[in-house]
Amino acid sequence: MQSGALPHETGQHIRLLLEETREIEHKMQVAKEEADTDEIDDNNALKIMELHIRREEIKREIEILENPKMRWVTTVFLYFKILLLSDL
């Protein structure tokens, strides 16, 4: 991000995603500590699973944003999607 290879806005977005990931990691740790070592209740298990899924979504999004070709494809896709929706 510091080398100038990423646009500033993309780097900023990645930093926000990383911050969200840190918050998710903290919430997961707290949820695991709240759970009994013998048994995890359904609500706690669901919360941990949702946090894990969001963390994986963020990981995939960052991988796309860091890859110049994938970033270009995503940008073009969104552009055409906006054009198509504006014609409706």
C-alpha cells in the first residue's frame, strides 16, 4: 500500500477491513472465553460461526483488492452493473 501500487482509496478500504477483522478476532475470543469449556450454547456457537464467516469474506475481499487484475475485473463488473440498473 505504501509503494503506490494501490490507489489510496483501495488502501484505505483495506485498512478498514483489517480493522474490522481485528474487532472480529476480539469478539470471537470473548465469545470463546464466555463459553463453558465443556459445552457451548447454541447462541454462542452461532455467534462464533457468523464471525468466522465474516472474517473469511473479508479475507477474500482483500485478496481481490490486492490483485490488480481481479481489482480491474471487479471494477468493470460493478460499472456495467450500475449501467444496467440505471436503464431499468
